[in-house]
Amino acid sequence: MLKQLKIIVEKHPDVYVAYPLGLKGVVVGEGDTYEEALDDVKSAIAFHVETFGKEVFEDEPAVLEAFIAEARVAM
């Protein structure tokens, strides 16, 4: 069975970091490239599900869309 998940991939100065939406617990992957981070987080997700079972998927409906916004805030 395949489950569709949304994955956030962030580019930092020295590494890419990736994490899924819609899972209970903390699952993170990283890599020197976007593809490496994505492959790493997919492996981490598989391990997480194998370890804790299908209960790791949130009961709420799947995330339909994810947006990134920027805002200025007073400091």
C-alpha cells in the first residue's frame, strides 16, 4: 500500500532538511542536496512506520495543500 504525504524540504546554508506533514512523532531527513534530503526522509518515514505501525498516520484528513508565506513583524 502506498500513502501520499506532503514533504517540506528546507534549504539551509550548509544542508537541506526534509520532514513530512501528517505523521505523529518526529521524522526528519537531511542531505547535501534536495534529492538526498528527500531520499533520507523517505527512508526515515519507512523506518518510523515499520517501528510504530500505521498508527503514526494522523487521524485527521490528509493535508490538502501546504503554503509558505513571508511576513514582516515588529521587533
